[in-house]
Amino acid sequence: ASTPERGLTADMVVNHPSHLAARSTTLNDIWPALELGVKELFENQEEGFSKKTFMVLYTNVYNYCTSGKPHLPIGNIKGRPGGSGGVLSSLGGTGGTRGKEGATFVGAEMYANVTGLLEKHLEGNVKKGIEGKSDETLLAIFNREWKRYTMSSKTLDRMFEYLNRHWVKREVEEGRLNVYKVKTLALIEWRKHMFKDCHERVTQAILRLIERERNGDLIDKALIADAVDCYVALSLKAAKEPTTVPEDPIATYAKYFEREFIKETRKYYTAERENFFAAPGAQVTEYMKKVERRLVEEDKRVQDYLHSRTRDGLVQVCVEVLIKCVVDLLHNEFKVLLSQDKNEDLKRMYGLLERVPDGHAPLRNLLEVHIVEQGNAAIGTVAQTAVSDAAQYVVVLLDTHRKYATLAADAFSGDTHFVASLDKACRAFCNDNAVTKLAKSTTKSPELLAKYVDSLLKKGSKMVEENETEETLGKVMTVFRYIEDRDVFQKFYARHLSRRLVMGTSASDDAEELMISKLKGACGYEYVSKLQRMFQDVRLSADLNTNFQDHLKSGGHGALGLDFSMQVLSAGSWPIEQRKGSFVVPGALEKAVQRFELFYNNKHQGRKLTWLWNLSKGELKTNYLKSSYVVQASTHQMAVLLHFNSTLSSSTEELRAATGIEPETLRGVLGILVKAKFFVPAGGGGSSGGGANGEPAADAFGDKASFALNTGYKGKRLKVNINVPIKAEQKVEAEETHKTVEADRSMQIQASIVRIMKMRKVLSHTALIQEVVQQLSSRFKPNIPNIKKSIDMLIEKEYLERKEGERGMYSYVA
């Protein structure tokens, strides 16, 4: 045998072997040394394997493989050391292979001998070492031998590198079966002679160890991890290997361990579940905690010592045994947990049922029903007062929503399906509850919400701090999104806004614009177009007042004798109407009114001014009392008070004739003046006093009733505001608003029908109603009888016609 020059390393011999290429060696010459070296390599690892020995053996393999000619015909080889001659017969007819270019590669005899050495080693000391062993002792010895064997196999593979490069490579390329690189051959021999006989014992030992860990015992996880590594390694498939090697990269692991492991897992957890519920006092909440722990443990088990691909099958069997089998129990417990506000347990249940297909569907339905019940119950407790207290009503709605929105976010991880159930439930109890039933009005919710917003945006509101305005309006929009009759909200909101702008009671223009911006984002430009024009009118009116004052100064008309300002409002944008009657403008105001009308008509020809005296206001100064008071009053109140400049007492009939105020309105004005103690009843026409909030009693102000100026009036403040809403007027305004809503809805329904039919040309009755409902649902929920009524009206107007011969079909009339 030839040896490398002193000082050459193994890499140098591998990369620069040309100086040895001419040497010729027979297998009989080199095999005794190779056999001895391989035996030492596998059996004496503790003593180590010297580099010098490795290089001698490596060079011998190289010399043999590159000799270029076979040395023995197959018939002369009776067998191989430690094995039979059967392996050689499958490798070809001779000890060498002729390549496509004519070169001859030798190696069949050497390959057979290496196979025999591995077989002899495994059938000898290795297999005998685990006989009679079990459990941890068996695993410890099995793993130790496996590690030694694989380490030695790597060295063996490098030692026979030239056998791999030449003969093995050529055999594989020509489709020869059962020929592998030496490293792979070693694994196959281990599988054939070692693993085949002991895998059942090893698998059972692993499973018993895992069961002990599940029962709470501490175990040596490395024993399992090393054994699993062996199972996985024996499954590998090298490139260009024959099809007899399994395609699955972990086939051996899956077949001999994973199947048994999954089977035992199912058995173990089935027994655990049955034992848990068989025990007295078993609680579903405690069971969920146990399942949650078990799932975490099994995931950790995969991370610690199992193959990652086992996770899916392991989780699946755990879910089937521990969760799917008790789904009905969990669903029943869900209602209990909701009623007890057990959010942590609800979160745990959500997480467990998330693993079950459609496991959440019943929960969502139960949640929706529960929220509707709780919302209705919360409103029911305050219905008697909330029907007239908008703040109380809206706060109850917001509190209920906040509670379950927090639940959906925390316990249900913001799941969109659960949020949808929350939205559906809130929409139900926001539009139909004890308050709407008590008011006998399905549109009470939008009316109260608009009233609540009005209280937020008015001056002096104690309901919201300035820095909390945006947050509070955001909460308002939360309720608004659940309101079905948004057109009703729009009408009431516009009416309240108009009063705030006209009366100058708006707390902040920024807050007003922010609210309109939010409404625009929710419903579009058309929804807020009139609201925005109202702001535009207010700004234009400010400029108009400035121009009017300049006109008075520059025109030589003289001073008006009082501070006078006005707002000119576009008739089509403001939801206000002139009251009936012929109001007599007080003499103190008449000059200013005439001057402004003349100025405006000259500036804007063709326009008509209509004075809204019911919305006008002013200030009066008392000159008949010891203290001088400033009285803030409506124009109607001013007219009545100024009448007493010429008399100290007057009857209701005289006041009506002098002021031109309608009887119902006059009764409200007198009621407030009596309540404020500026007037005192002077006898005749009925009893004195008034109702709540300035509303007079039914018979308090007959035509013959007489009132005198209270010359002994004493007030706590020098500025007195008597310009407060009259309840009777508020009731009339609410009724008028509802009538306007109904009229607008009728027109919108008709317009929607015409749009649809113009596009469709021909449509069935059912389909037409469905499309109308869908098209208008963003503004209000159309009433089916109203849709039918609108269809009949359009047929009368000849926009539509019933199609002859086809029942329930309509066609568009161009």
C-alpha cells in the first residue's frame, strides 16, 4: 500500500492525488488493512481514529478505484466477509463497470465487502447490546449506539470517497438498483439489521416515557429527541436514489412512531375527558382550563423532541377528543358565562372553539340574542324618564354598546363575525325598545339622539369638556350608525342646528363643523348639503349687517336708536316656517325694520323678505323699578311688554289685538311672563298660574283674563332671560317635523321607483319592492304599504303601467 508524503493533509491527498495515479492495487492486497481499519473505526471510538491511519486507508481506496481494471471475475468470489454472495449478483456480471466513454470503473467487490462489514458489526456487538433492555435503559443504549454508528459512518463515507465518486456514481446514473453512497448505505444497513428488529420496543419505550410526562413526571427528554432523530434520519431520500427508498422524507418516522403516538394520544385523552366529567362537581370552566394547558403542553412537546410535522396531526386528534366531543356542553355554558360577565372564560372558550370548524357560529347567535336582551333590559329600567331625557337614553345605549364592544375586542379578538353580531344586536334594540314603545313611535330614537347632540353643542353644556368634544361626538356617531331612520335624525338635527345658529347659542363653530363632517363621512354629501348652506347663510349675514351699518352711516339716514342686526336665511335650506297670524311690529322696532327692507330690496331686486318673528329676539331695559333690569326676550314677549308702556294692565283680548299674536302663542308668552313674575293676574277669565316649563293651564288665559305689570318685581340677577322654549311650540314643531319626514319619504320612494323602472324597463312587483328597500335603506327603512301606495300613485301619474297579461309585472312609461 502506498502512503502519502509526510506533511500532506487529508484534503491535500483528496484534491491532489495525481502522483499516486500510476500505482496499481488489487482488492486482495488492500482489503485486510481496510477491514481492520473499518472495524477499529466502528468499535473503538473512545481511543480515536488517527489521521495517519485514515490517510493510508483513503489512499488504498483511491488506488484501487482508479486502477481502471477489474481483478476477479464474479465466479471466483464465493462470498464476502461476513455475508453472502447474493449482493454481488445484483451489481453486475463482473467486478468492474465500463462507462459510456469506454473507461472501466472497479468497485463492485469493495462495495460488497463494505456492506458485509456493516452487517457484521450491526448483527454482532450492537444488536447484542440492547437484548433484554427496556424503557429508559433501552433508549439510552439505542441512542448511544446510533450516535456512534452515524459518527463512524460519516468518517467511513469520507474514507470511501473515491468509491462514491466513480463506481457508485456510474451505477446510479445507469439505473442500477440498490446502490447508494456509503453514508446512505450505512443508514440502510442500520434500518435493515438493527432498526427492523427493535423498532417496536423502542417505540413503546418512547410512548411510555411520554405518558409519564403527561402524568406529571419529570423525564429525560433527550432520550426521546435522540431516538426521534434516528427515525427521521432513516427516512431520508437522497437525490437520484432508486424508487425503493420512500418518497416521504419522514416515512420511517411516520410509519413506525407517529402513527402509534397519535393512536396512544387519542386513547389517553379520551380516558382523561371521560374521567373528568365522571367526577362529581365537574365544571366546564375548569375543563376548558385543563384543555388549554394540554394543548400548550402538546405544542411544547413537539418543540422539545418530536418532528414539526407531527404538530398538525397531534393538534387534530386533541381537538377531536377534547373539544369536538364536548361542543354542545361548551355552547350551553356560553350563555351562563355571558350572563355572569366571565370574560376570561369566554376568551378561553373562543380560543378552543376556533379550532373546530363552524364552532363559533352558535356562539355568535347566542351573543346577538343576549345583547338584545340586555340592551332592552337596560333601557326598560329607565324608560319612564328616558322618553323625555335624551341624555339618559343615549348614555344607556352607549353603555350597553361599550360593554359588549369591549367583550368582542378582548374575549373574541375583534373577530369580524362577532362584531357583526354586536352590530346587528345594537341595531335591533336601538330602534325597537321600551322607549319607542312608550312613545308609540318607531322614530323616537333618532329624535332623542338629535336632541342629545343639540344639548352637547349648545353654550353652557356641562355634558362635555372642550377637549373631549371629538371623542363625545365619536360616541354619538356610534349610536347614529345603528339608527335605521336617519332621515328623521337629519330633520331634527337641522331644526336644532337652525335654532342654535339663529339664537347664537352654538358653543363652537369648530364643533359644529366637526359633527357635520362626521355625518358627511357616514351618509355622503347630499345628507349634509343643506346644513352646510345654513352655515354659509350665517357668514353672509354677518357681511350683510356690516354693509347695512355702513349704509346707515354714509347715507345720512340717521341712527336707528337701537342696536339692530339680522340674519337672512335661504328659504330652501332652513327647516323653519313663518307662524300664522299678522304680527304687529312694535313701534320701537318699526323704523329699523323698514330701513332694512328698503336697503335689502335695493341691493337684491326680485327677492322677497319674510320676517320670522317667532325666531327673533331682543333686550329690553326696565325703567319702572328701583333697580334697572335687562330683560332678554323673544320678539313676541317684547311686543307684549312694550304694550305696557301705555297701560299698567290689559286683558288677553286687548293684548291679542295690539300685538297680532296667535292665541295659542300668546297664551305661552303670558304664561312665561307670569311665571317670571313680571305680570300678575288682575282677575277675570280664569284661574292664575301656569303649567310646567311655562305652559299655562288650560283655562288660565281666557279672552277676559286681565294681567297687571308687577311694579314690585325683584330679581336675583340684573340680567333676566325669559326667552325660553314654550313646550306647546316644541310639541307643534316635533309634529311638523314628523309630517315633513313623511312627505319627504313619499317623494323619495316615488323617485326611487322611477329611477329603478327607468333603468329596468320591466320588473316584477316583488323585485321592485326589494330594490326600493335596498336603495333607500341607507336613509330610512321604507314601509312596504307606503311603497305599494307610491306605486299606485305613479301609475295614476302615468309613470308606470301594469303589463297586460302578466300578473304582478310593471313597465316604465317613457
